[in-house]
Amino acid sequence: MKNMVFTLFAVSFMPILAGCSQSQAVSAQQGEVVYVFQDIKKGETITERDLEIEKVPLAAIPPDAVVKKVAVGKKTAEDLKSGMILSMRDIGIVLTDADLKRLQVNQGGALKNPAPIVVAARDLSAGQKLDGTECKKIDTEIETIPMDALFETSQAAGQTCKFDIKAGEVLMQHELRE
């Protein structure tokens, strides 16, 4: 399952994760997002009745939004509130530097369009305030970078982790708060 999701990142990830084909996304400039319909407690199994789908502009779709068929049957990693867009993190799927390296190998090994991205240098705890030294920059293929990923370690300074973050996980803005 994890490998399928990360393979999708390498092939124009946003429209596919949002539940539409590339041709649909280009022509309609909209995609589908999965919203939490009713509050779900941490550890509960997600059902069809817990979710609703809405069409939104592609620019409004978070980079780690999931499609309904991926979410149904999964246990929640956090308490989910009604109205939230469901993300991979909410069902326990995270993107790490190791996943990015696997994508790079799948694309032939050499970086064609390298770009920096920030990952956790060590395990971080929910509620931990960051000063920027807890993360590091790595280079990866630009097409594999989530839209709200951090590009400079200084972007993490002063932020607080919303979730536990393992060493090597890509740091994304929606996982942090001021």
C-alpha cells in the first residue's frame, strides 16, 4: 500500500491522490478531496459514512490528500474533526527521505531536477517546539516534493510539531503550528 501511494507521487501525484485522472484534472482544473463528515476518534476504523467527497480547485488540494477508497477501513492516527480534509498522515502514512530515495531509484537513479527539501534529523515529539537544528536538508527530485514541504531549515524554527515525526520524515507545513 505504501509503495503504491509513493509511486503516485512520482507520476503527477496531486490529481491522482485527489481522485481524478490527469486528463480530467487538466480539463476541469478541479479534483476531488475527501472530507471528514463526522468526528472520528484516534484509533477508530474509518467507514464510508465517516467521509464525504467534494470537488475543489486543484490549487486547494493538499499534497497528501487521500482518495476515499484508500481511507476506508484504515484506523485513524489522530482525532479527526468534522470538516477536515483527510490526509495520508491522518491514516498513518508518512513520506520519508527513504521513500524519496526509492522514487529516485525508480526514476533511473540520477536527479534530473534536484531541489532541496527538509526532513527531520531525529525523532520529534508532538508538542515539541523546534529551533531548526532538529532538521536537515536533502536533495530530491522536484516532482516528488509535496506542495507544502519545507525548503529551508529556518522555516521550522519557532514552529511546534502537531504530530510525532520520525527521523527522515519530510517536514510539511500542515504538520507544524506556530
